[in-house]
Amino acid sequence: MHLAVAARTDVGRVRKGNEDSLHASANEYRGLFIVADGMGGHAAGEVASEMSVDIVSHDLSDLNDLDAPDAHARVARALRDANRAVYERTRTERDKLGMGSTVSALLLSEDRYIVGHVGDSRIYIVRDGQMHQLTKDHSLVQEQVDAGLLTPEQARRHPQSNVITRCVGMADDIEPDVFSGDVRIGDTFLLASDGLTGMIDDRRIQQLLLSRAKPERIVDALIQEANMNGGNDNITAVVVRVLAPGATPTDRDVTPIPPARTHG
Ligand code: CA
């Protein structure tokens, strides 16, 4: 796999702790990337997101053939395993009551990706100059967008925008979304927690992802801009670019990050 990858999480400007967790790894067959955004008092959110990332990455560590007949089932099982472990602790440990986590996981080979998803962290793809959100938020406001009651922009600014309807740890079993698609050279993927997507609108995210800057610089710009816009929540961004076989990212790829608009 020839990938250029950058992954970073930032506490933001308001929260004292960081409840987001991430994973980024790759072997010769495939890359594995995970963002998890935890919730729950007494640092339980940090525990939930870390457990989720540990369990899912461990379960999928030997899934190398994304075309295998059981690949989708294995991704679903990994998220369900994480759910069971987190849910069990919410039942047995008093200070873990109500703890949970989103999980958005991306497996990436040279010709195929598989997504496993629960909650409102997001995975986007940029291809042919256009950005598309691959995951669908499991959230109250998304349900209202689906019903035609809110626009996506109204949903983003809605006071209940952080209420999620499905997550790891919520019930004794969960139904994760699992789906796959084809991968092309030049595709760029973004995994992000809502501390990023809630602070920067999609048009600006697309503008940054479309720049030919290295993933490190794009991740830095995304996090810096989310903080400039308030940094109300923990911010996590993972950017993965699929390179041609044999290619390595060089400084020739680098063009300036487009300047941010002024926020009033
Ligand atoms: Ca969050």
C-alpha cells in the first residue's frame, strides 16, 4: 500500500481532557484508520473511546484481504465486540454509567475500502475534485435532515447537534453500518470527530483537502482552523491519500494551504 497519512488529535480550547482516540496503521496489504469520540463523566469518555479503538484495531489486525467473503462480517463483529466490552463496564462500574463512544473505521487496500461506523464521527472521500461524506451520522439532527425538517447547515448549528442515536456502549447489542467501495489512485480520505466537522463547514474542509499540500499540513490546518473557530470540543483528523505504486510524497506536491476566510 502506498499511502500518505497524517493523524492528530487536539484537546481544543474549552475541554480539559481529550475524549477522542485514533488509530492509524498500514501493512503491505491494507491500511486501517479509526476515529472514536467518547462520552461519559469522570473521564469515562476517554476510557470508552480508547477501549473501542483498541478492540476494533486488534480484531481487524489480521484482516488483510478486503475482498474476502467474510470481510464485512468481521468489521461488524469488531464494532460489536467493542460495544459488548464497553457496555459491560457501564453495567458493572458505577462511574462508567452512560459511557459510550462513536467509532468510524476505514480499511483501505489498493482497490477497495470498507467502512464500519456507528455514531457521528465522519469519513469523507475526495475524488475528482469533489468531496462526499461516506458515513451517515446516527444523530437526532440527521434524522430531521432525512425528514426534510432541517438543512445540513441548520443541523450543524443546532443546539442538539451532539445528540447521537447509536454508539458503542449504548445497549447490549448494536447494528453498525458496514459498506464498501472502490479505491482509486489519488483518492483522499478524511476521518474526523464532530469537534472538527462541527467547527468547520464542509465547503472549507473540501477546499483544504483539495489542496495538494501534504497530509500533515492539511491536518494541522484543519485543527488550527477548528480552534480558531472556537475549539469547543476535542478535535481529531486523519487524512489518508492513496498514492501511485512506488510513489513517495515529495515536496513537489506541496502547494500553499488556501487562506481561511475571516470569521466575524
Ligand atoms: Ca466530540
